[in-house]
Amino acid sequence: MSLRHTDSPLSDVYDYLFLDLDGVCYRGTLPVENAAQGLAEARGAGVGAAFITNNSMASPASVAQKLKAVGIGATDEEIYTSSRTGVAQLLEHVAPDAKVLPLGTEGLFYELERTDLRIVTSADDKPDAVLQGLSKDLSWRELSEAAMAIRAGALYVATNLDATLPLERGQHLGCGSMVAAVVHATGVQPLSSGKPAPDMYRLAMSDTGARRPLCVGDRLNTDIAGANAGGLDSLHALTGVSKARDVMLAIDSERPTFLALDLMDLNEPAPAVTAEGAGFVCRGAHARVENGRLVVNDAEPATTVTLDEYRAAVAAVWQVIDEGTPREELAWLPELKVVR
């Protein structure tokens, strides 16, 4: 895969933006820089928006309130949580009135209560399925009930498998880390509709009628991988989990279509990155990999590069990898701070 370009702003090229939340629109309760302004300008240009998050904890109304607090307007209908798609996936495998043992919070129970599924609290109730979402207060007792039910034959579904959750102080335990405890105790891997599965994007496309959405995310192994799995274009923003070095070393299934610093880049064209000589050029910025070093504009890069220099550097490293250099031999690659 290689980077693509557009002569028009991305918000003019795509009819919908499918935006991740944590690490793109906010971090915990804090706003992400330029997110509100960048998205407002894009929506003002006529592009639609849906907010698609692996976080299963909050109801759509709560998520909309959280977005409002950081200056981003959204309706409940524009919110797609992994609880919403997790329940939809569960209903593909069990009867509409099946018994479900849920592990989660407000968002999970909100989606379950909109169905005819019967909620139980114990393995003794012989649940047909266990549905696990993220809860900051999940206890040993609840995990044990889930494990006993699964060992007794209950279907195991997880809303998502994220190892971490980005909050104000850094990366906290995500749903996937708690799922790992149940998997370790049972040997059973759950079904999951959360990214990197493309289910959330497909549901949003069906609901909104989007014909050409752009998936915007900060995490390569969920947001970007999910877009690629669904055959959709993606934009990676350097505002959350995956950093510039991660993008340079990304495996094929996690390579984004476009690169951005933040959501302000939704309102800019994506410049072409073209091969030139032994490297790549992006609007005058050029980069190449030479003799075990990354050379940007004929010098080894400082810790800070421009967005165009970063784009050229990514293309140069991807080429070296695609030509057969193992990623472990590129351990020397520096982390880059990207600025406008």
C-alpha cells in the first residue's frame, strides 16, 4: 500500500467522516488540539459525520454530551459505540429472547435493554451468552461468573479487544486487557465487532447511506486496520496512540491512506508523495533511507519535521520494507515530532 493524494480538500472528496473518539476528538475529558475547529470547518463544507468508538461504556446520549463539552456537536444517532455493534453481533448468534450475562456499564445495558434479550447475573442462571464490555469497576466475582458460564457452553462476545484506553494521564487498561483474563481462564476466544473488525463502519454506512466515507483514527491496529478490512480509505491523525515511528513501521494491513497531524488537515488537500531518485518527495520535502539512517532534506532528521517531510519519510521507509528489509532491522528509526 502507498499514500494517496487529492487536489481538493479531503472534506470535499468524501461524503462522510467516520471519526474515532478517544485520541481523535478528546482524551478522557480533555479536548484534542484543533479537533473542534477542524471538524466544524469540514462539516461546514457539507461533509457528514458519524462518531465510531470501541469504547463501550457510555450511552450515545452521554457520548454526545462529552463531545459537546469539548466543543463538538453531535446527535445521539451519530454515535456508534461497540456496545451497539456488540449487541447486534450477539443477536446474529442467539435467539431474540436468549439469556445474556453482561459485564459492562451504562452503554452496554442501554443497548441490551432496547432488545428482548433477558439479562441475568449469574452462571447459575445458565446464560446462553456472555457479553463483555469495558468497566472500570469490573470485579473478580463478575469475571469468575463469566468464566464459569463460558466453560458451561455460553457464547462469548466482547464489544472490543483494545488493550488500552487513552485518558488524561495516559494509557489505561482497555477492554481487551480484561477480556484476556477470561480467555486465560477458559481458553475461549470471544467474537468481537469492535475495530479492527469492519462491522462498526459497515453499520454506519448502512444507517447513514454513506457512499464514500473516510475513516479517521489515531490507532493503527484498530481504526486504520478496520478501515482496510472494510475496503475503506483512512486518515491517521498524530493525536493519540500510534505515533510517527509506528506509522513508518506499520504492517500492510495497518497502513493509512492519508497522513495528518490533526483534524485541521481534513480541510486541506493531501499532497502527492512521489518517488524521486533514491527517495520520495512531497511538495519540496524529500526523504530517503540510506546506510542505516533516515535522511530528510539531505540531513539526518532532527527530532522535529514538517508534515510534508513526515509524509516523504513514511513513503521512503515503506519502500525499504516492501523491498524486503525486515522491520527489526529498522530499530534505529527515530521517533519524529511532526509540526505544520
